[in-house]
Amino acid sequence: MNAELGMRNAEQQSKVAPPRDLKERTKAFALRVVRLVASLPRNPSTDVVGRQLLRSGTSVAANYRAARRARSRKEFLAKLGIVEEEADESVFWLELLVEAGLGVSGEMSALRNEANELVAITVSSIRTARGPRNSVPRSAFRVPR
């Protein structure tokens, strides 16, 4: 681990420094989604699915920013819940594009991996913010019992 930059040696060797802040990372994800959707071939299917992906992918960054400005813990948790939901929805739309053969699967696969990581980070953040007594398995949303 490189203590000065906060990066692992493998990341340092690739010379592409990943965004260190989640605010930057969600924005980078949104930008990648925008570029991907712009590069999709124009047809009715990609237009519909691309628009849905564009909405959910950009919503991840917007709602994370809103969560950072939350006025209460309850509002913070609600916004992070939206981030989780939108990142998971982005995974769905990316999977749909790949499985339908509607675009280049390499970039979509990388974006899907990033979206899955954002879901995992968000779930972990929600659990931490809630505290140990309210932990919920598998999802950060409260499951009715």
C-alpha cells in the first residue's frame, strides 16, 4: 500500500488512479454511463433501455451528493437507500443491454462491476449508519416481518 496516495501497488502500477472519494467515484460512474449511452446504436430498443440506464446511472451520483448534505440521519439513510436502489437498477439495465446484444459488452461489463461495487459500498454505509442493532441481511432496506 502506498501510504502517500492511499493506493495499492497494483493500482499504482496501472497508473490509473481510481477516484478516492465516493463523491468522485459516483460522478465518474455517471459520466461513464452518459458516454456509454451516447455510443449505443440508435434503434427503439437501445433508445428505451439507454434512457432508463441514463436516468438510474446519473441518479446514483446525484442522490449520493444529496445524502452528503442530509440534515438528519433519517434523511441520510433515505438518500443512501435511493443510491442503492438506483445503482442496482443500473446493473439491471446493463445486464439487459449485454444479454440482448445491444452494445459493446466490454465497457458494459466494467460498468456493471462498478455498479455492483457501488451497491455493496452503499449497503455497507447504510448498515454502519444504522448501527449494529438494526442490521438487515442482504439489503439495506427494512424488511417487514
